[in-house]
Amino acid sequence: MNDSLVDALEARLAPVHAAVSGRIARWIEESRLTLHEARVLFAFGEHEGPMTPAEIAEVGDVDVDAAYRAVHALHGRGITSESDRHHELTAAGHELLAACAEARREGIKRYVARLSADEVRELERALRLPA
């Protein structure tokens, strides 16, 4: 792997990460989620269809016990449903995940709003956006 590319991306993305992570942290707090519950919710966003606690743990990168506790806490709040030991998001869960996506988008907007005109053009070129 090219360390200079990783270093350059890290330097370029650090301000974006700071803007986005702040918004997502606020969303987690306002949603009254624990970190494990948020990670489980994100796992549902990365995977289509029902999952077992073991699958949730793998996708969410949490241990199985933490995934089990988190998914059952989410179930108690009406965010997930369970059928035959498989869990999935309810309509409320999908709404909550959509609110997270909106928080992420707001963080990105906040970052872009702070860029100079030259930086915006540079970013548009890098992303190959039409002029």
C-alpha cells in the first residue's frame, strides 16, 4: 500500500471527518443511543435483510454479546423486530437511520461551506464533477 497516498487522503479528509463525526455524535446523543446500539444500527444500514446477532456482530464489528444486548435494546424501543432469531429494522429504525444519513450530509455541507472558491473547484475536478 502506498503510504504517501494514505497520508495525503488522511490529511485531506481530516476536516471532513471532523465536521461529519461531530454531527453524527450529536445525532447519537439526541437519539439516546449507546455506542453499541449505534454500531448495530449502522450494521443494518450496511446489510440488506434480517440478520442473526452473530451476523450483526460481524457486520457491526462488535462482539456477539454486545450485539445481542444492543439489538434487544433497540427491539425494546421499536427500532428492530425479531422473527425466528433474525432481526431487522422496523419503519422507525429506517427513519432513525435516515436521520443519521441526514446528519452526515449536514456535516459534509458544513465542510463544503467553509471551502474557498478555489478549493471547491479543486474538489470538483478531483471528483470529476461536470462544470
